[in-house]
Amino acid sequence: MHSKITILGAGLTGLTLAYLLQQQGFDFQILEAKKCVGGRLNTKLSGNHIPIDLGAAWLWDYNPNLKQLLNQLNLTIYPQEMGDKVWYQPHASADFQIMQMPPQQQVSYRINGGSTNLALSIAATLDKKQIHLNTVVESIEYVNHTYTIKTDQGIFTSDYVVSCIPPAVVANSISFDPQLPVDYLNVARETQTWMEDSIKFGIGFKSAFWEEKGLPATTFSNAGPIAEMYDYSNLAKDRFALMGFLHPHMNDINPEDREARVIKQLESIFGEDVLDYVTYEDYAWNQDIYVNSIPENRLVPHQNNGNLILRKSLNNNTLIMAGSETSAVLPGYMEGAVNSALKAFEMLKNCI
Ligand SMILES: Cc1cc2nc3c(=O)[nH]c(=O)nc-3n(C[C@H](O)[C@H](O)[C@H](O)COP(=O)(O)OP(=O)(O)OC[C@H]3O[C@@H](n4cnc5c(N)ncnc54)[C@H](O)[C@@H]3O)c2cc1C
């Protein structure tokens, strides 16, 4: 259970760092609390294997590091279907109306098979023995140039630790000896983990009936439960789905009721065709303690994201703080995660 480097968290930051370290022959281990890799990359292969991204879904042309990584892993990206018309409901007592969509400023791309494909493709290049799943980091002690990492699966040791866990989760749920600097803790606790309050849903169908009828899929509603929704059929066009975000007040509703309310709203838009749905999935991120450690602490979107204090290395550069929210570039996004991993990798290369 000793490696030169321990990476905390197997989200996109931790996995990208592992991918880079492995190519240069570094000795490392990854500790991940959940039973699978990916973190906020969370594609549900629902029903008839319809890939629905309940976490990150889109990337853009201004994400060069992410695009390069996808390229290296031979993963295909393709534009999100938007159409030129949308359904719009201005308020609860108004009906949905079809509106002209303004031209898109940036094309949003999807990863073929869903964003989890990226996490799984990286993991496939690593030695499985290096990834410890179902392993929750509880405390970290630094004595005599060695880190002792206590987890619910036992003790791991290393010379370097790279935290790829969102800063607020680090500050709220892992204890450090010596303690992390007070300025770090103060900022980290008030750092929003991007999308920590969101609820995403996806619903699979046997056919894209909206397309067959010439109706838009893209939907915006100020009333809810659906806030926004898009066509999420796959690239091969043999799996059909709608996917989107629910209004935050749906966090207070149980999953069965959420499903019933979404179906009802969809029926009011598309009619009875929706009742023939194959599968419904949703995920309330504010109930995921590894993303949103204190749900009642409401922070504004991107609060403190990219703050310099969050990426300061500690203990003479042996404790490196990484993760998308620490990135100077597009913090909170997948590009931020890849950028953060690249920076951590450079730091380790210079130190070891
Ligand atoms: C609903 C949603 C939609 C999004 N949409 C987009 C999008 O369209 N485009 C985009 O670019 N970005 C999007 N994002 C953001 C994107 O998902 C993140 O920027 C990126 O995945 C963050 O990667 P990360 O590795 O830094 O953090 P995470 O993915 O959060 O990884 C951290 C890992 O650490 C683990 N962990 C936490 N605590 C412990 C512990 N104590 N012990 C061990 N392991 C622990 C977690 O389980 C997790 O696997 C979205 C996020 C969400 C939630």
C-alpha cells in the first residue's frame, strides 16, 4: 500500500494525471471513494443501452487540452443537435410555444457513447491494481517526509499526495495533520463545486417521435419541473432520448414524484407519445456527499473557482492541490480538470 505518489479521487483530474504519470513510468496509486471511476462524468446506460449523461455532457472548441486528450484516446466527438426552433414556457400559467432559436455562438460537442467513455478509456490504459475503488480517504498525516493516508479500507502511504477532490469536499470531510493553512480552508469551504446543486434527467424512447413529427426537442421552461432539455439521441441514431436539467426546487421532491411530474410536463408538450417511454433516470447531485459535502451551504455558481489559494502546493511541494475548481483555465469544467492535471504533472516532474 505504498507508492511514490498517491492521487486522491478518480474523476477526470485524477485519471488524466494518472494517464500522464503512467506514460512516464511514475509509481502511483489512486484512491477513489465510489465504486467506479469518473466522478462527475456519469453516463447511465439506461434501458436499451441508451447513454444518458447525468453529469458532464458537452465540450467546446475552446477546450484544446480536453480535445487533445480525447484525440489521443481515439474518442469521437460530435455536435449536439439543437435545431433552429425551441419550446418555450415563460411562466407556469402560460402554454408552451415554439420560438425561433438565435444562432448558436459556440457549437457544443458530445462524446460518443457518453462522457464516462472518457473515464473508462483512461482507466483501461492503467494497471487495475493501481486504482483502489470503494476507498474513502478520511485523514492524512505528514510525518518524516511520509504521508499516512487513513481510509475506510486501511492505511496507504506515499511521498507525494495530489488531491483531485473538489476543494470544498477536501476542506469539509478530510482531516489533515499538520492542519491545512487557514486561508486555504476559508476559501475552499466557500468554493462552489460546479453543478453541485443540479438535477439532471434523461428519458429514453423507442423512436425520436418529435423528429418524425417535425417538432423541436430543445425546451426551456421558467415554470418547471424541466428547466431545459435537449435531444440526446446517440450518434448512430439508433438510441433515442431527451435529456436536461430540472429546476432546483425538484431537490425537495422524491424521485418517483419527480418522474411523474416530468412525464406530465412532457405530455403537455408532445402529447401521448411520451407515455411510451422506455426508461427514466435522474440524479440529484446535491445528495452526493463526494461532490456536495454540505448541501445546505448554498454558494453562487463558480464562487471562488480558480482562486489562486486553491492550487498552492503545500509541505514543500509534496502536497499538490488539484481538481477542476482549482484550475486557472475554465475552472469547474472538464477542460479545467484536464488543465489542472497537466499542471500537477509538471509540478511532480520538476520535484521528483
Ligand atoms: C450535472 C453536471 C453537469 C456538468 N456539465 C458539464 C459540461 O457539460 N461540460 C463540462 O465541461 N463540465 C461539466 N460539468 C463539470 C465536470 O463534470 C467537472 O468539471 C469534472 O468532471 C471535474 O473533474 P474532477 O476530477 O476535478 O472532479 P470530480 O469529477 O468531482 O472527481 C473527484 C473524485 O473524488 C472522489 N472523492 C471525493 N471525496 C473522496 C474521498 N474522501 N476519498 C476518496 N475519493 C473521494 C469523488 O468520488 C470523485 O470521483 C458538469 C458537472 C455536473 C455535476
